[in-house]
Amino acid sequence: MAMPGVAAAPRAFFADRIDAGVRLGDALAMRIEGPGIVLGMPRGGIPVALQVARALRWPLDVILARKVGVPGLEEVAFTAVAEGLRGTVDDPVDAYLGMSRPLRRRLIQRERAELERRVALYRGARQAPLPDVAGQTVVIVDDGLASGTTMRAAIRTLRRRRPRHIVAAVPVANGDAVESLRREVDDFVALHTPSPFGMVSDWYESFDEVPDVDALRALRRNPPSTPEPQVTRRSERGMTVALPNGSTLEADYGVPCCDPPRGLVMLVHGGGSSRKSYRNRFLAGGLRENGWATLRLDLLTPDEQSAELEDGHHRFDIDMISGRLQHVLDWATEMALPGIDRVVLFGASTGAAASVRVAATVPDRVAAVISRGGRVDLAPAHLSAMSAPLLLIVGARDESTLRANREVFRGIRSRADLRLVMGAGHTFEEPGAIGRVERIARRWLDREFPIRRRHISPFGLDVSTIFSAARAS
């Protein structure tokens, strides 16, 4: 299974959600007769649903469901939750990634908390969690459909309330998702099903976030006098690093949402794979969930990456990419990026060789090195001179890389571990492989850099400090 990608939209279909709602309402008015109710999916689906309700002259209400996004790829749902639905509705992406149970559970709990907040906000003091739809025709409206997971959760919670007909309606949809959802509804209306699909926002000229206040006003409900706490997203921001020769490198930096970071993990790519691949974004997202700041970095310029597709020369210039990595480390230190006091270099392929060289060159500034399918054998002298702990993660089916890692493993003087991912090749694209990489890296980092928890005794003493001192002695 291929992970959803982001395709560039050739042309937007709609000016904004109001325009989309007017067109969708016109289409539904020619297709549906009789009484019924329109249910919008907050928040982006509400402006669209408002126009549909006006066209049908039906009452407007809401149905609340939440996608649970993949770490680092929050726009991609791996499961969804909905009001009135005990369990979750999983997407095939969930099995493909193979996330750990603790990570899944944490993400689902967070989205359930946000769902409960929104139920209280949109339902107010009303006792019924959902409007009475028994025996009615119900039109569920959202602003678009990518994977369909959130819509599917809404449909399943509605089925329990025995409506006469369920119609799912969106302005634009991924054709694959439409086909899978048709089996769960009585009718499905999508004005456009472009291919490739990309993202819902690609098909709107204006796709600003809809605040709760605006959605409540569309429903003619009073917004709260004070804003309610919301889920805090772990976002990244793009950064540009200027090189001494005048060219630039692109990077993406992100931090955990709440606590100071445990350190900074620099995910380093020498070529071939890009920092933008879903595997790298997922690994960075998982690390942020575990408390680390992340910097996803390409060691080749955009022009060099284009040339790389033809000859693959630049990625094997270990001197060049190692120098660039050290330059970025200097830049991050000068920028005082949060987490810079503890740097972990996480290199893929030849980026792992560059990570080893930098760790050996400036040992006081690199706390650890992780290699994913890494060609650490391309830096043998630095490998034997490195003092930082090293983790080698290799796909069991990546015979050449595994052989090269095993040949140099005995010469490593620092504390080192070699872990295999069964069934995986060089790029870890097999089902469940990248999830296994995330678990191995996270557990190893937890072992090397334990999370220090404070335990205050009845006497006001920090017991964790006392125990740490006792172990040290």
C-alpha cells in the first residue's frame, strides 16, 4: 500500500466553502425530496452545510467526529473517533505504518478529549448527544473527503440511531474513498473526484481555518464568553540554512507542544530519500511525541537533488555532506534552537556516514548517533574514533547494507547496538517496517537518556536526586 501523497492541484474548483456549499446545495436540491435534516461536520463542514440546508430548506445541526492524524503527517488519518461511538474506525494506513500501541493510545486519547470539548461546546446543555434522526433522511456534509475515515466514523454512529436514509455529500472527494464509502450510505454525492487527489485544500482558492465561534454563529448558537482550551498541534516550520558557497539547504524544525525538549534529533539525508518523504516525517513526528525537538535536513541543495536522480554522485561525496552537516550544527548552535544542548544525529544511508564523521570530529557536541539503513562503512576511521553511543537499524532484507554494517561493527569502540527489522529492505517501505524503526529508536533513546522524574519526599527532598547520587557512588 502506498501512503497518501500531496499532489499539486492544477486548478481550484471553488472560491471558498460558501461557493462550494451553494453548488453542492443546488445539486442536492435536484436529487432529494421530502423532509430531512442536514448535519455538518465541524468545523470546515459547517459553512458548506449551511448553504446545503438553505437550498433544501431543512434544519441544520452537527455531527461531531475527529480524525486521529499520523504523527508528522497530521493531515493523514490513521483512525477516527465520533460522538456516540465507543470504538474507533481505523484506516488501512494504521496497519501499514505499524505504530506502537502506546503511541496509538496516546494520540487517540488526545483526540477523544478534543472531541468531548467540542461536544460540550456545540451541544451546550442539551441532554441528547445527537439530534433525533430516526426515520428521517439525513445528509452529512463536509468540505471534502480525503481518506473518508472521519466520515465513516460519523456514518456508523448515525446508523445506530436508525435514520431512513443516509446521504453523504461533499464538494470534492478522493475517488478511492468514495468507492469504499458507497457501501455504507444510501447515496453519495461528490461534485468532483479529481485524480490525483492530493489534499482537500488544493481544490479551494481560499481554505482558511474555520474558528469555533464562526461555526457556532452559522448554527445560530451562542459562542462561549471565554475561549475553551483546544488540542495543541505539534507543528513544524521551514528553515533555510545558508552555506559558505552561497547556496542554501532546506530544513524543517519542530518541537514538542508542552514541555522543554529532551534534546534535538537531526534527521539527516544525504540523497536519494528526501526529508519530505512520509517515512522521515513520521519518524520526526514520533520523536516529537516522545519529547524531542526535530530538524529534518537535506544535505543536498534542490539543484543537486535534481542532478542526483541521474548520476547519484553527490550523495556519496562524504567529505562534502559531512562538512555541510557540521555547518548546520554550527548554525543550530548559533541560533540556540531549543534542544541544542543534547544533539542526536539520525542519519539515513550516506547521511549516516556524515553523522559518524561529525560525531567523531566534534565529540563534545554530539550525544548519540542513530543510523537507519546507513552506510557507516563509508566512514571507517571516524567510526572507530567515535565516542558517542551508536544505534544501527538495518532491514533484514537489505543484504548489502547489513553485510557492510556487520563488517565494521566489531571495530566500533563506543557503545553500539545493531538491530534488524525483519522483512524490511533498504528504504523500510514494507508494511509495519517504519513503525518498527520508530519503536526501536524511541526505546533506545529512552535507555540512553532516561526521562528524569522528580519524586518529592514528605520531608521536601528531591528523592530522585538522592537516588541518582547513590547510584553514581
